[in-house]
Amino acid sequence: MSTKSETGVRDRVWDQLRTVALPDSRFHFDFAHMHPDFDGSGEAGQRLLREGLAAVPKLAFSVPDGALTNTREALLRAGTRVVISTYCMRRGFRLLDPARIAPSDFAFAATLDGLERFGQPVSVAEIANLGRMDLVVTGAAAVSPNGVRFGRSYQYFDIEWGVLAEIGVAGERTPVAVVVHDVQVAADKIAPMPHEAVPDFIATPARLIRVTDRPNRPGGVDWPGLDADEIELMPALVELQRARGLRA
């Protein structure tokens, strides 16, 4: 839950975001329910891949944010397989494999609608068999210079990170990045919560911010922080609980 101060920062950022955001086909400009694409998102993604990484990723993880559509397309064109969570993790994960998609379809495949057509459903066990992630990328409603994301739905990434960490495909050495517009980078520094996976990079159309002195990331899912109803809505968590012997 956001604090009063975080809510004030978020609302201030959203006022600026409306000037650069692109409307979503489902949520229009409802930033309370989605992180929108924005003018310059392609440049931000290219900057991340060009300046933040030592090599082209072979395997990457992306949240389903519209702001990451161009980043996902760039990864596919680079030959990267991309695992993507479905909206609110309601239907688990999908895999986009560029070897199984025509290059002319990469742009559409990188969208949420395209994900439904070209993405292969993958279980948590199958993700574990793919190997370690070379990049994990997320969006944010707003982000502080020290890498703390805040606003609606930021907690889903922490759950997704927990799944990846718990099955051993992501950890302290995994490059993690947030892709946002420059107006979404707040001047305010906010202390991270213990369950947060703080990124290494914040990529914007104009710059790449390297996060220094970040805390260690969680090594798994914050199970005590989730209630039973939330878990039931996320098949990946149900699967992981069964694999861990936590349920029948």
C-alpha cells in the first residue's frame, strides 16, 4: 500500500505523464490500472540494451506493461527469447521465441494482444528448465532515483521476481531494469520495503541511471505477505506451492 507521501509523488508524476503517455486500447489513460506506453519508449529500450548490458541477452523476462512493448520487440529482433507474465499473473506466463515467429510479426507479438497469439504458455517448472535470465525488465508508475518503484501494481513485479528467484533463474547478479519516461523519475528518494527487487538501471529516452548501493533482492516469494485469495488468482503461485509441498 502506498504511503501518503508516495501517493502525492505518484499523482504529481501522473500529471506530467499525461502529456507524453499513449492511450491504451483498454484502459485509455487510466494509470491506476496500467503503466502506459509513452513517446520515446523505443529509445529508452534501445538505450538499456546498448548502454546497460555487456552482451545481447539470450533469455529475458518482461512484465506485460505497454511501456515495454518496444523493448520486447527489440529483444525479439536481437534473437532473445522473452518470458512474459500475463496481466496481473491471472493466466501465468507466456514465452515468445523469435525462432518460432516470423520477423514481420515481431512488432505485433510484442504487444499484449500479440502475446495471446504468438506466446507459448509455460509453467513455472518449464521456466526453470529454460535456464537463468540474462535480463529482467519492468515498468513503473513512478520510480525514485534509488530505484524504488511505487504506485498501483508495483507489487506484481515483486511477486514475479519472487517466483523467478525461488526457482533459481534470477538472483543478485541478474541485471534488472525499469523502463520509464523521464517525467516518471521522481526527485524524491523513498526507502525500499524488504520484499522489493530494486533494479540496477532506470532507462529513459534521455538517459540511463545506474542505481548504486541497492539492497539485496529477495530470494523468493514473500508468502506471508500474500493472502489465500490472492494466491488462488495466480496459477503460478498455486503451482509453486504444490511443487514446494505447501498444498495438496
